[in-house]
Amino acid sequence: MTQASATPKATRRQHDREIVALAVPAFGALVAEPLFVMADSAIVGHLGTAQLAGLGIASALLTTAVSVFVFLAYATTAAVARRVGAGDLQAAIRQGMDGIWLALLLGAAVIATVLPTAPSIVEIFGASDTAAPYATTYLRISALGIPAMLVVLASTGVLRGLQDTKTPLYVAIAGFVANAVLNVGLVYGADLGIAGSAWGTVIAQCGMATAYLVVVVRGARKHGASLRPDAAGIRASAQAGVPLLVRTLSLRAILMIATAVAARLGDADIAAHQIILSLWSLLAFALDAIAIAGQAIIGRYLGAGDTEGARQACRRMVEWGIAVGVALGVLVVLSRPLFLPLFTSDSVVRDTALPALVIVALSQPICGVVFVLDGVLMGAGDGPYLAWAMVITLAVFAPAALLVPALDGGLTALWAAMTLMMVIRMLTLWLRTRSGRWIVTGATR
């Protein structure tokens, strides 16, 4: 049965099966990633407060550095999926190899930058005299694993583009287990302290990168794709990633501004903000899983020249985004009495967080639409528009957020500004999808 001849009900069922098959494993892989830092924190925390503080600074820097390069996954997913839709698996894997080679080059550049400047970077971020040596040690050692981390991002994009989100889940689970075992063995068994934690993470990341490379190389040999670096292909991958880099940096700026504003509101407000931001990030994983499915599915449809299939898939994923957003919002409201005591026993912090959590709950359906449409446009390779849309969103959000302390607003007002930010994103993304300009068919955009 073709997309054109299928009944609406059958088409919805087909899209539902595809979305679930891709989104559920993607969600598992996304949740596994932050568990690396949690495992490190739990193990290093028993060494002492200074070590844990050093880990906190270094891991924040590493997480930021790696998240900046998340375009390696997003751009690769869209490009590979298009070629899959066009029926050219050889070109799809070749495109993926270009992304992997770009990841290695960027990783080498980051190492060359971080190793000599680690003490200065740690100092800039305000590490205390007792925590700074530990932060520097962890940062320098962990930086050696950044090329592997970036290869993991690019390889994940290759497999997602090939409509495979199960392999990244399995690799993520194996990596988490290996990281935990290595950390315990090296920190306590080998008595290496925080350096042992860093080496454990580097080894686990290298193992994950190796596992991905084995899968990709096997696919390349099967379909006759070259493994050699191609300057033109690497350059094209970098060019496709630049708009997504702008988008990511703009989003990071929004989150940094929100945290800076919360810090100016007072200790209770910044503490409550961090709790809410952690929850908001966790909820984002569920919605981002649908967006990842959107990247893979939309790219494949457009590569196959099936514009109607792409439109129908987009509509169905928006419905999924709204439904999941509503469910998450209800869950936030119902779990408030149980959630907050897990993070703080301070009644002032809890009272500050409660009304802001209501804002977060009400905004989840909006977030659902935003994440889905973001994934759709990424899958379509519409990076330049996404970049401009996020820059516009930043331009609207920044003054709104900065007015919160000036007008004597509190944390609830700040999260109202965060919701405004999501509304702006929703409007810009909806206008683009409604225009149809994102629909460009063919193996390349």
C-alpha cells in the first residue's frame, strides 16, 4: 500500500509505528548520557568536597564543549536520511564518514586548545583554590576523550539517518556500565582519585566510539563506501553544521541568561531555578526523542521525493508532541509534592519553586510542538532558518528576562519569560512549516 493510496487511519498507524520504533530507543540513549556525569559525581563525591567541586566545574565545561558540537549528530542524521530515502546507501554511509572525519578534526582542535589553557579556563569559572587543582586534572585528562565523544555524536547521527536508534541505545547502556565499573576500579581500586574517574570516562568514551566505528565500517564495506577522508565532503559537513552551531549557541545563551538572572534574584531563587531547570531538561529528553524520530523520518521522505508523506508525518508528529506535552504537564503537577523534597528540605526554596513549576507544566504542550517542529526542519536540512529563528528568539528573550529583576519580579516571572521564549520559537517554526518552504526533495538539499 503506497502513502497516496493508504487510508488516513492506516497512514496514522504507519506513522505511529515509525515514531515509536525510533523515539523509544532514542529516549533511552538520551537518558543514558547524563548518567555518566551522575555516576562520576556519586563516586568522586566520596573522595571529598574539594574533589566533587572540581569535578562539577570540569564536567560543566566538558558538557558545554561537547553540546556545542551536537550539530555533528543533527546535520549527519538529516544528510544520511535523505540519501537513504533516495535509495543510495553507499552515498549515505559516505556522508556519514565525512561527518566522522569532521568530528575527529574538531576533537583534535579542542584537545590542542584545552590542554595548555586548562588552568586558566578553570580560574575564569571561579574555582576555589582547593577545587582548582582537581578541576584542572579532570579537565586535562577528560579532554583526551573529546575526539571520541564527538565521534559518538557523528556516528549516532549516521545510525539515526539509517533509521536505527536501537544500536545507539545499546552502546549508551554498555558505555554507562563500563564507565561506572572503570570509575570504581580506578578511583578506589587503583587509588588514582579524581584522575582515575577522568581516565575511566575517557576509556568508556573510546570504547563507545570504537563500537560505533565497527558498525559504520562494516556498513561501508558492505555497500562499497570509501572510508578515506574527503576534503570536499568534510567541508560540506562543516558548512551544513554552521547554522546549527549558531542555533545551539543561541540556545545556550538563553539558558545562561536565565541562570544569571535567577542568581540575581537571591539564594532561594537560584536554588529553586536549578531544581526546575533539571526537571525541564529531563522533560526535554522525552520530547527530543520525538524530534530525533522526526529528523530521520522527514529526511527519508524528502530524499525519496514523497512530499505528501513528509507533510503527513509532520502533522502526526505534532499531534504526538502535543499529547506527550500534555501528559508531561499533568505529571509535573501531580508529582510536585514528591519531586521537590528529593532536592531540598528548605521550605523557602520549595515555596519559591511551586508556582514556577505550574508555569513549566502549562508550557509542556508548547514545548512538545517546538521540539517536534525543530526536528522536522532539521530533518529537512533547513539549518539557516533554524539559526535565524533562534537568534530572533534570543533577541526577544534577553530583554524580557533582564527586566525581571528590574521590575522586582521573582522566579515565576523568569519562567514566564522562559515560556515566552518557547512561544516565540513555536511561532517561528510554525510559520516556516506552514509556508512549505522547508520541503525540498532529493538526495541533497
